Amino acid sequence: MEKIKNIAMRIFGVAGAEVNDEMSPKNTGNWDSMNYLLFIAELEKEFGITLDMDDVLSAKNLGDIKEALRVKGARL
């Protein structure tokens, strides 16, 4: 989770305490479409995986993204 947390802090400009499974565009001011795509690209690079477009578009919050990473075999 530390890698995800660091990427989220950098991309979305939030404090570590704000990074949790419920983090989403609804409660994170800098979570717009461009930053979300940057976030996904950084996660893919960090974990050496590729998320399906369905996973990317259907994720509602950070918890959903973490689950998609787990399914793809990422070691969180």
C-alpha cells in the first residue's frame, strides 16, 4: 500500500492521511480525468502490469483500483 499511497500523494496532491480505500473523485479535489489517467499509468509502471479499460472505467474509488491491481497479480 505504501507505493500506492506515495503515488496518490504525488499525483493528487493529498496528505498521506487522506489516502484510503474510500478516496474517490467525489472526495478528492484534484482527482480529475487527467490526474486519474496519470495515476493509473504510474501504478501500471510501478507494478509492471496493465489494467484493462473496463477496470479503469468501472473503478469508483481507490479500493476498486487496488482490487483490480490484485487481480492482475500486483504485489501490494
